[in-house]
Amino acid sequence: MLVYAVHEGGRYVRVEDSLKEQPQGKRGIYVNITNRCNCSCSFCLRTMKHMAEESSLWLKKEPTAEEVKAELDKLPWDIVKEIVFCGFGEPTMRLEVLLELMAYVKKIHPEIPTRLNTNGLSDLLYGRDTAKDFQGLLDTISISLNASNAQRYLELTHAQYGLPSFDAMLKFAVDCKKYVPHVVLTVVEKVENQAEIDLCQKLCDERGLKLRVRVYEDS
């Protein structure tokens, strides 16, 4: 699925089926543009979650920007609460397409909030500072913090860039504060204990960042 909704229980639902189940009310609409990721997190649902083919986020091929725009054009925008760029891959692996789609949403529906869920490693991926790319295109960026230190982070994420990944992700998060109104870092409950979550909170407090504890979703 390129464009989908998420229902109770972590079910990924096509927009037309979402409307059949829930005809009234606004909901977040998610945009999925790649299977690729530069992390291989030990708790990631990419390898754990069973999905029927009709509700799978695994893409048989990466869509063009025009193909995704066509799906967005079909949306009943009166039911859209937020557009979230998040699939089973890391959206910034296709940064140019991602930015084009964000700009498109802001052009056709500037009143709709936009959010990016990311691992925050795009600076390492592209060898440059990337936070400014999102200026004027995003209302919220949610970055996976996952751990309070570089060693634990690498153990959990198996990031391709090794131990430097942690500090690069934190720098990216701080940089984003200049360009994106809401910057949120996340950890996953059950993956880390309360002591580790408290350390993550301290780390965020020291940098003026907001921490959100995500509910663990099993398969």
C-alpha cells in the first residue's frame, strides 16, 4: 500500500476500507514510499509482523512521486487529520521524492499538518546537513532515539554507519529545531526498561527535545 490508515490493534488499512469501517471522523493518513532502510532494528515489525497481501506495506516496486501524488489526489481530504510519511522503510532513503511529496501536500492542502517518522540518519546517508531541507514542509518530525547511549543504540538498531550513528542522529534532531515546529524523539516501551527510559528523558531535557514513549506493537 502506498497510502493507508492505521486502525486499532496496529492494523494497516486501505483508505477505502478505513472509510467503510469508520465512515465518520478524521484520521491520520500514512504515505509509504520505500522498503529500504539503513537500520535493522531488533524490534522492527518489518521482520516480525504477518500481513495479508492486500494490507501489506511491502512494496513490489518503489513508486514514483507522480504515482503517490495520484493516490493523494484520490483522498477524501475532509477526513484527513494529518499526513504522515512513514512506511516499513526509512523515508529519507528517497529524500528527493520525499521532499517533492511534502511540498505537494503543502501546496494542495496547506491546512493539513504533516509529519515525518525517521531514524534521523539522513546526514550520514547524504554526507551533509539535511535538517534545513524540511523547512516549511513539515509540522512535526518524529525521530527514533531508541537508547540513551551509542553502544546500546547500535545493539538495537544495527545502523549501517556504526557507533557514530547515535551522535549524528542527536545532532540532526537538534538541528531540526531550527526548521521544524515540533521535534519529537521516541523510545519503545518493553524494548527498554524504565531506568533506560529515564536516561533518555534526561538526554532530551538537556537538549530541549521532547520525548515520547511509543507503545510496543507485537506481530
